[in-house]
Amino acid sequence: LDSEETLALVVRDTDAVQPLMEALRSATGFGGQVFAMSASEDPTILKERLSHAEAVVVTPACRRRIQQHLDSRRKTFLASRRVSQESVDRVRNLLPR
């Protein structure tokens, strides 16, 4: 996508919108418009926003819920957030043994 195109980011929980949008922009350098929304939004609004996006990024937790609003012409990507080994090690060190 270029900076003239629009990306839709759909997540399950509204509190995940901002951190995922920031991570997406940071990882990809995408500078275009992002419609970030929760899958629990009004279906009419959800469908309208998705229809204006050139590509859609969804989280695994909401993929099935919004599938009916997607069409085959729109590029759809599944976002997955992985925990780094460094973070796993830090948590492991904090746990009692």
C-alpha cells in the first residue's frame, strides 16, 4: 500500500486498537489512512468502513466475526502478535521457582 491508500484494522477489543495501530505503522512504515475499529462496532458502520479500504488487517479473535463483511477483491491479512524470547525470559525470571 502507498500513502494514498486506506487500510482497515479490525480487532476484537477496543483497547487493542491503539497499540496495534502503532505497531503496524512502526513495522511497515505505512503512512496512509487507517480505519481502526473493533469487530463489535455497529455492522452498518463496519461494512461501510471496510468497503473504503484497499486492504484489511484482522486479528485472529475477530476474523470469523467480520468475514461476512469482506469481499474477495479486498486484500485481507491476518495479524499475529508474537511475544519475543526476551520478554518470555523476563517473565520466567520473575516467576517463583
